[in-house]
Amino acid sequence: MSDSQNDGAQGSGGVPDRMARPDIVALTGGKGGVGKTSVAVNLALTLARRGRRVLLLDADTDLANVSILLGLYPTRTLEHAMAGECRLADVIQEGPFGLHIIAGASGVQRCMDLDIGDAEGVLRELAGMERAYDAILIDTASGLRPAALHMIAASSLACVVITPEPASLTDAFSLLRVLQRRGYRRTPGVVVNMASGASQARAVYRRFAGATRRHLGMDVDYIGAIWRDESIRQSVELQRPVATLSESDPSSRQFITLSDQLLGHLSRLPARKVGLAAYWYHRSRRQQEASDQALPAPASGSAVARPDGNVPTGHGAPVAQDARPDARCRALFADLEQLLSEQSGDARLRQEALRGVSALLSRMASSEPEVSSPPPGAGYSRADFGSQDALLARLRSQPDSVRVDGFLAALSNTADQ
């Protein structure tokens, strides 16, 4: 999950062109129950109310309840568009203040699993659609699911929603640790939700920031906080977000303040030259190139067009197959490693992979031909090494760093002298 493709684009004269792409913000959390979806919905509504063109993507593959909080019930989701049953524009629902919503459901994961050819139409449409918005907010799945991690990688800013609850802090810390191990090098933002007041919010942020800096060497930025509010809790039950109330309402004012702080933070970030469609295309291309290592190269002229209509050449061209057995073996294990990395939270998958590899090696060992007896005078010599029991005892007493062949050679030289 490299950030090299996410560097800022430069306009004329080397000045960042902030109008080239929308600001993409991923609202995420280490665990469920931190109010992530409520923050995403109210923040998106507040931005739209203030004149921003906003798209809210519900990418929570488990709950997908953005539309429910708004009292909307989608008949089509991103998955329908991926299956070719409708256009991507047909999936968009319009909420209050002109907010646009896409219900993602399992279509988010499917978007990253399809090869370039299958996803090309939707990606091309998404690439054109992105330019119509000032901001895209993504409500990701909680935890360490691959779809959530990739949404964070594709975003300008990851906003980690935490609460004063200790489990929220430890789970959010685990999320950042996994992101760091996968190559995430940007600075996440932090939104403290359900705080009792400003002092507690700052204290929770400082405790979390101190832990990430001390143990991960990673800084996090304070975006803002939302106080614990009975009106917000009731708004979920009533399917009427507090951001739709009067701007003078205290609950609504909280999100106006948070949106101002978020916009100020985004204005200080370097512009990005890629969006969601480009990220998904980039990942699909990498998967295809990895597959091409173990499959015959496609015929000339079969390269697939990018979302912008261009055909990849050079680095993006199909890679010829390396037919050497050792190369094919490495490619297979690389595919297995990638699968296990993408599904890092699936313990059953790891067990199945270990069971399969062990069974394969066992079958190979049982089918090996019997080794013929060594010629007279070859092999173990009692005169050189003494009894086998004594030899094993001496070998066990050696450090783990001692190689067996070197140990035996030393014994043999001692006997010759």
C-alpha cells in the first residue's frame, strides 16, 4: 500500500493545483460502536449545507447503514453497478442539502477483486464523476478488513474516530500499526467522539498521540471532537441527523465547528493527483501483473485501457512468463503471501494455507525414491566420530548457530590429526 502514487500534483509554475481532484476523507475506526457512521453522515451534511459538492460513499461492507441514518432505502448499490446491472450514476441517492450518497455494501470489495477488464467501465465512470465533487467522504468498515485499509490508502486524509473508552484506543492503535507495516506514510487525523468536554477530548488525544509516537514513531493530528450528546443519540433512532437541525442548535453547531477544522486541515495538505478510480485501477493492474508472472503472456494488442482511456505501456505492459521451475514456485508462494496479507484477519485462511502446504510436502516426502545403500567405506565412520549416541550428545550441546556440516568437518579433521 505504497503512497508513491498519492503525491501532490503540480499546476503551472510548480504550484499545487487543488482543483484537480476532490478532497477524499476516510472516516475509520479500530472498532465498532465509536459513532463513526454518525460522524461521517453529519459531517457530510454540514459540508453540503455550506455549499460544498459532497459525495458520501458508504463503504462499510458489514453494516452499510449510512442510508438508514438518513431515512433512505437504496434499491441499487455499488455492487449492482459492478455487476453491470446499472450505471454508477443510477446508484447515487440525493439526501438533504443536495448531498449525494452511494451505498457500497459488498461492491467495495468486489471493485478491488475484479481484474482491469471487468472493472474498466465502472472505474472510467467513477473517474469522470469524481471531478464533479469538492469532497468525497468515505464511511469505511471498522477494524482491519482489507477493503477498509485500501480505502484509507486511496484517501487524502484518514480520520480515525476514537472515544475515551480504552478498547477504542487500543483498537485504533492496532489499526495504525497495520497501516504502517503496509507502507502507509501519511499523517492520520483524529476525531474524539463522545467526550464529556474539551478537556477530556484533549486528554484522550494526547494519550493516544503519545502512544503512537512512542511505539510506532507516527504522528497524528487533532482534527476536533464531538461531545457526548443525547440529541445525537436520539437522532439515530429518529433517522434525522442533527446536522439537519437549525444551525443555531448546539448539536448542529458541533459539526459546523468540526467541518471548519477539517477544511482548515485539508487546505494545508498537498494536493493529490489520483482519486479512488485511479487507486483501484493501480491495484488491479498490480494484481494482473502478479498473475502474468505465472501465466502465458497475452497476445500482442490485448492490453486493457485505463479509466482515462489510455492504454498502459512500458511498466504497465504484460510481463512475460518465467518458465523456470524455481521462478514459478516463487511466484506461487508470492501469490499465497499476498492473499494471506490481504486477508490478515482470517485465522481460518491461515490454517488452511498451512494445512495445504504441510500436506503437499508430506506427499512429496512419501513419494521420494528410496536412496540406494552407500558404497563400502562411505557414510558414517565410527573411527572418525565415535559412537552415534556420543555424536548426537555432542551435537545437541552446540549453540543453534553452529552448522552441522561445519561441526562434522571439525570432528573429522581432529580425528585425522
